[in-house]
Amino acid sequence: MPGFRLRITMLGRMDVRALTGESLLPRSRKTRGVLAVLALDSPALVSRQRLAELLWSRRGEDQARGSLRQALHELQEALGPEARSLIIANRETVALNSEGVWTDARALPALARDRAEALNLLQNELLADLDGLDAAFDAWLVEQRRRLRDAALAAAAARLAATSTAESRAQEARRILAIDPAQEPIWRILIRAEADRGDRGAAFAAWEECRRVFAERFRGAPSPETSALAESLRGEIATSQPQPFRRTTARGARLGVLPFKVLGSEADSEVSLGLAGEITAALARFRWLVLVDSASVAAIERQERAEGALDLDFSLSGTIQRAGDRVRVTLRLTDHRPPEAVVWAERFDRDAGDLLALQDEIAAEVVARVDPEILLIEANRAASRAPVASTAYDLLLRAIPAIYRLDQQSYELAGSLLSEATRLEPDYAPAFAWHAYWHLFLVGQGWSKNDAEVFAKAEELASRAVALDPSDAQALAILGHVRAFLHHRVAEAVSLYERALALNPNLPMAWVFSALALSYRGEHEEALRRWERYKRLAPLHPHAFFFDAARLVPLLLLRRYEEVDLAARQVTALHAGFTFPYKIWLSALGHLGRLREAEEIRARLMSMEADFGLAKAADRAPFEPEADKALYIEGLAKAGLE
């Protein structure tokens, strides 16, 4: 309808209204997420695949597409009769017709150039009610918030450049610093502006505020240039001595294992204590978790003050019940940050004949599942916060969802975050390990512009992580994968994996990477046994799209091509943008002679890694037995790869 107008508010809680004031806000949060993506990208076409991957990244491709169709149907119903003119959709793309649609987030930069008060809208977080929809959407949301802040900063900087008086310079400088207090040149402009308008007290107050912000938020001090400016203004106004900054040691989530309740005979209290102790000891092997002493947890629990007194982020609690020769253990993980909620729960039924074996077995499976759950929750929470982070731990957490999303633009942002984390805290081993891990995907996805440089950097970062913390099993596992996958130094990698597994036998990554390395040197049956160990420990690991793909290598080299085909279909359904499984799958299809399917898989692979050919495949393949490498390349050639 000509003249129809739709108003979409995104700063703060999302709101959608017609010109009449009628609310058109979709009921489902995921549908609101779809509308948000369309509105911010408007009038550009958005592929259905991208929308599905942003909102349903942990579902298979068909299921995600079906969920998207339902969301679009709900969106059309919410917008009513005008939906036909507003939503432009075909089989592959969707777009929002921007004509007649006003969105505050898109209008903010232009508004800010004319009215400085518009910058106050940034006090409301973009789409504040849509955090936590999906890890991929959260990463996208972080990037959109950054872009909006950058655009607002540019508008504010233009206003500052146009000022003609010291008073207006001070006013505009404060507006910029309210958006981004890391802009040190703006602090100097503010200090000088306050001095120029004759208020030396305000100038020194600005300097003190600058110094406080840099100490508390950025763990440092202003540059000598800013300090020299403040010193040049020193005179009648005395300034307080700087307080020493005490560095925090909190670099992980605080977790406590509460005493498990015994249902039935008190004779099982020893099983309860033993299992809680085993789980605590096993979790302590994960270096990024901060385990609260179990005796302290038990003492507080007896006083009925529990988690609050210990300031826990998470607690693991549960019950134990025996029935004849069977024991049932029910466990739950509680996130104590508001709103408090149970975020994971599982039941284990075991034979009660060997209680020590029961404790070992359950503890191993629990910690292998709890660790990635907590990491994912922490990463999603960090990704939804404002982009200025004060610790390497925060930066690392914000990078993790973008790494596993494997969207190239977000992936580059993750690399920047990890680079800053290693610069900010050069003694923090996990930041170096994850940055090395980031370089591995850079090569695997075909995004490396200089392989030799990336190989050297990955080795440097992973080696630094191990040097900083020789007992970090994950750092050892990542260094092993750098040696095996990038440098083809398989024997060294196997040695590193054995050390990692000795330190933490419940680390899924170490089992997966060691399985790959053993297959690289021809031990395919043992590789499958190690992969199955990972799968028993963590059957629903959040990063299964990567870990499950490792099984394809020994299956291919054992010539179990039909199994490769079946497993590859399952793996690529978990993440359609991960290139590694397509390469093994393509080789298997070539050996099976299924050329029509091979053509389709080859097209998918080439759309993601256009320069992948036989020469590159042969150069990258780390297989030591020449017969294994020849089998892999032969299959690719039969599948039509050149």
C-alpha cells in the first residue's frame, strides 16, 4: 500500500509498529531475529542458507531450512496484509523492502550528525532481548553492535571536528568517550579543552578519570604523551597519587561440586563422597576452570548458605540411588548468574558391582560433557556483552563462537580478539593455544594468504602456550595438531598427545587429534578405537561437526567407503560450511564410482575453497604411508578433481 510505514526499534528491546501505533512484533524470538537480520541488511538480499545458519546453527540443514520457513510464515502473519509488499522472498533469498520502513539502528548515524542527543540512544544495547538465540547469531550480534558503535563514533568525530569553541569541544569529546573510553586521543582533547576554557580543575579531573579507566578496564596506564599533557597543566591544582592497580587472577568460571544426596540407604554415602571427589579432581585438570575446594563447598552446604557464600558461577549437584545391583546417579549443572537456571542434566545407570570402576567411569563422562557446556555458556555470554573487554579471558571467550561458526568475516574478528588477548596478557597460555587453533582452521578452510607465514605463526603460538603452562593438556593437544596437520611431523605429535592424555584423560580434543595422528601414520584400527573413546566420553559435544569428521580419515584408508558416505552426510548436516569432511567424502565417492553425487559434493567444496585441486590435496595430506596418500588422491581424481 503506498504510504505504508513500518517502524522497527532495535536499540534496547526490539519493537515493531505500524504507522497507526499497532504492535506488529512477532511472538517468537527467533522470528524477531530473522527480521533483525533482514532489517539491518535491507535492502540487500539475504540467502536462506545464511539465515538458517545464523538462527539454527546446531541443526541439520533440512531441519534448519524447515524452521526458517516456519519463522518466515510467522513473520508474514505478524506483519499482516502489508507483508506481501514488505517481505520479498524466493527459493534462495529473502529481503526486506526498505521503502517506507524506518529502523532506529540504521538511522542513528545520520541522526547523530544533526542532533548530538541521538547518541544517547546507544545507552540501550542493540537488540538487548535477543542475546542467546544461537551461538552463530550471538557472534553476528556482537559484530552488528561493533559496526553500530563505529558508525556512531564516526558521526561523533565529525561533530567534534566541526566545533569552534573549547566548551563545545569538551562536550563532544565527552560524548565520544561515553561510547568508547578507549579513545585516548579524545581524552587529550578533553583535557586540553577544559584547560582552554579556564577550568584547570575540570582538566585534572578528566586526567584522573582517564587514568582510572585505563587501569580498571584496560589493565594499563595512559601513554606518556597523555601523561605529559597532564603534567604540563600542573600548577595550583594538586592531584591525588595514583593507586596501585591490583591485577585480577580470575581467568575462568568458578565451579563447585556439591555433596551428592543419597536417596535410600546411608550406606551409599561413601559412594557419594567418592564420586564427588573423583569429579572434582577430574574437572581440576581443565585449566580454564576455577575449582572451589570441595571441603569448602561441603562446609558451606552444611550451613545452608551454599553457592552465594562461595560466589560460584556454576555448581554441579545430584543424587545417588541404589536398586539391587544397579546404581542410578542423576546430576545437574546450575548456572548461578541471573536468571539462575539448570543448564545441563544427565542420568547414569550403572552396575554397582565395582564401585571404584563406577566412580571412574561416571566421573570421566561427566567432566567430558560439563567442560564444553560451561565453555559454550561462558562464550555466548561474553559474545553478547559490549565489545570493549578488559581481560584476555573475556576476549578469548568472545572469539570462540566466531571460530566455530566458520563465517570468514566473523572469523577474522576472532583472530583480532585473540591477537589482542595475547598482547594484553602475554603470560596467559590459553589465549596463545586458541590463537594457534585459529590458525589451523585458517589453513584448513583455505583462507590462508601465505601458508609459510601461517604455519610458522601457529607453531610459535602453540609452543608459547606449552612453555607458559606445560601441564595444560589442551595446549599440548593443539601443539600436536599443528605439528601433525601443518608440518607433517607425526611422531612428535603422537608424543605430545600421549602427554596430554596422561595429564587429562577426559579431554575429547586430545582423543580426536591423537586418532587423526595415528591414522596419518597408518594405524587406522587404533585410530578408530581412540575416536570411539571420544564419542563415549562426549556423544553430544558442541563441536561434534569437527570432532566427528576425524572418523572419516581411518574409514577411508580402510576402504570402508560406504561408511564414509553415511558418516559424511551426518557430519556435514551439523555444519555445512566446514570444508574438511567434503574432501574425504569426495575421495570415497570417487572410489565408489558414484560420479553424479561426486559432482555435487565437488561443487559444494569448490564454492568454499575454489583453489582446492589434486596438487594442493597432495601437498596438504599428512599421510606417511605412500599407499594411503595415493589412495586418497586416486579417489579425488576419480571424482573429477583436477
